[in-house]
Amino acid sequence: KVVFVPFSGGKPNGAPVDVLTGFLNKDEKWIEIDFS
């Protein structure tokens, strides 16, 4: 999973927000995502 953490003044300012999730398939096996 990839998350975004907002910053303000060089310090974390808010809760993490999921950006990319779902890198496991339904059988809990790793999958590769091709962004090309």
C-alpha cells in the first residue's frame, strides 16, 4: 500500500490517506501493476 501524509511547516499535519492499495489478489498472492 502507498499512502500520502499531508505536511505543514515540515511536520506531519493529518492522517495518512491511502493512494494505492490492492497489491495482493484474492488468493493473497502478490500481483504486479503495469503503469505503462
